[in-house]
Amino acid sequence: MFQHSRREFVRDLGIGASALPFVLNLPSLGFANQQQRKQRLIVMFSPNGIVPPAFWPDEEGAKFTLKESLTPLEPFKDKLLMLNGVCDRVRGDGDAHMRGMGCLLTGVELYPGNIQGGSHTPAGWAKGHSIDQEIRGYLQKSDATKTRFGSLEFGVMVPERADTWTRMVYSGANKPIAPIDDPYQMFAKLYGKTKDKEALKSVLDDVKDDLKKVSSAVSAEDRRLLDEHAAFVREMEQELKATKDPVGHAVPKLEPGVKRDNDKIPAISKMQIDLLVNGFAADFNRVATLQYTNSVGGAKMRWLGIEEGHHELSHEPDSNTKAMEKLTKINKWFSEQLAYLAKRLADTPEPGGQGSLLDNTTIVWTNELGKGSSHTLDNIPFVLLGKGLDFKMGRSLKFPKKESHNRLLLALAGGFGHHITKFGNPDFCAGGALGLS
């Protein structure tokens, strides 16, 4: 273990602020707490419901067949947990899309407000904080689990406008947190406060120099981590040089989800996933969310040969087989993003620990609706992947009694050792956390 204090180490090597968070988390320096396993949570969101026959396995238990929407997850089948029959039972103000989004991670009603949806009464923000922030707060209270950011909120083409359809993370009642959907802005948050590309290039240069300085002071394993981190910085440099225009938000005047950078969604998705995994490897945070567009998202997935907007297609009846095929293809693409995220985590060794990042991470892929055309909040898609919370994986479960999703939120907290009996509306917490272990 390195014997110098943090202050002496930084002073002697002249480490800059941009590289400091990553460097001080290297196991062999002994600064970061390495006495207990690092557990992590990712919540991944995609909108507008699913096509149930192309999504849910017919079987229960350990022997199940993945339907067309989920075939990209076949390599991770033994690490999957399918939860069919978990329902958002929260009612009150707002239409189904609004409640599906605002209540998804909070488990509580929306305030009355002036945002009018397609039906029902208008509504405002959620009345409570989200489960990811509850877990973040629990981890940040202890020096053994505290990290620089606690949580990071990633987005992919999330509209700039702030309303109940575009926000799923809440730090408290009436306090939504906007995801960052510009990869360069997220990179700047991780490595320094930069305003433009030139400043970011300077940050990258400083980081490279600092990683070289610390290389001789760490173990061989940590030198490998440094090399990987340096390679990541070089990739960001190349992306920066190749990009003529900044990847950012579309003009806010456009319709929900229809962005001028719509066709860049696949590239932005990859960049955000790479940043997310890199943040976990550097122990910047142990909780993350990854939000694709928004509730009622209307992205046009032309790279899949689909010209119609996602939300527009989701309203088509089951009898429209062409529309169902396109929706299945869309959800399969989201499944591919999940598979890429899982593979990146699986290919990244746990720094200073056992196994891979995926062995210590649980990903929850979910949606605001069970089915787009009916706007039902029953059978919300909840697909869990990874062994971070020690649930019994490799199973397809069916809950015939329409279990409240509040009970799943309790289970996520319990997986971190944070055993709470109520979260969100206590009326939907009867029975306590879902038994998933």
C-alpha cells in the first residue's frame, strides 16, 4: 500500500485536477476504500411500450426462450431476470405516459399542475425522489462507498424542454434531474469544467501527461488500468477531432423526440455507454441512469429502415402487422444497446476486486408503458441483467397478481443492504421487497 498521504502524493507528482479522481481510486495506492465489494446499479429507459408477444418468454423458470425483441441478449441469458407481471399501480393526475415516466422510479403520484397530456387531468412533477437517488444517498453517507459523483445521469437525444415526459430521475419532491445527453458535456463533467472543444482538448492533454506521471508509482495491475484509461482518452481525442459540429440538443421548438440529430442516435448511444462504463471503472459513481429519448419519444430510426416516428407507430393496433414488425425491430435495437453495455461491463475487470464490472453491476431495463397502443401501466417491462445485487439470475418470472413496482424498487435498495419497508406511496409497498434472491 502506498504510504504517502493524498496531499503529499498530489504535491510530489504534480497531478492535475482532471486526472485526480481516477488516479486516487487506483487500488494499489490505498487511498480509495477497497475493503468491501463495489456494487453498482444502472437503470436504462426506452419509451412507448413493447409488443408483448415478441418480448415476454412463454416459459417460467430457468428454461426459457428469448423472443425476437430480446435475442441480442442470448449471450447473457444466464445473467438475465425477466419480471413479467410487475405493474405501475400509481394513479392520480396526468395521462398514462406522464405517470408512467414520473412515477416509474419514484413510485409516487404526480403533483397537480398545468402540463396537459393527451387525456386525463393536467399534472406537474412527482411528489418524491427516485429510487436511484435513494440508493445514491445511502451509498454517499459512508466513506466505504462514497464516490465523487454518487450518480451520473446519461441521456440519448432527450429534449431540452423540461416536463413530466422528459424526466424520470428526481432528487426530491418537485425536483427533477435533467440527464446529460451530450457526450462531450458528460466528458467535461468527469474531467473538468469546460465550455468548448479547445478547452476540452487542453483537458485531454493534461490527463495524458498526468497518467504518465503516476505510472511508476503503482502496481502492474494498476498500470494496465492506466493504459486502458489513457487509450480511452485518446479515443475521445480522435472523436473530438473527427467531429466538425458539437453533438448536442436539437432545437427545442421541434416536436417531442424529433431531433435534427436524430440520425446520430446510434453513435451517441455508443459514446454514452463507453463513458458510463469508464466512469464505473474509475469509481466516479456507483449509480447511473441511461435514458433514451423520452416518454412519447418520436425518434425516427432510419438506420433500421423505419421512417415513422416511434410514438406514432406505438399507437397502431395489433392487426397492423407491419407496424408490429417495426416496433419489434425498434425494441430489438434497444436490446442491442443493452447487450453492448453488458459486454463492455463484462469485458472490464473489476479494479482491485474479483471478476468483471458486470459481476458487480445490475442493469434494469424498463419503460413507461406495458404496451403503447393501450397505454397500460400493467406488465411494465422490467428486464434485469448482471449479478451486482445478488439476485437469482437466469430466470423468467411471472407474477399473476399484478405486483406493484414499488416492491421492485424496495428490492433494488435491499440489494445494496439498504433495507427499507416503504418507498413512494406506502399503499403499494404491502408485502415488502419482491423476493428475487
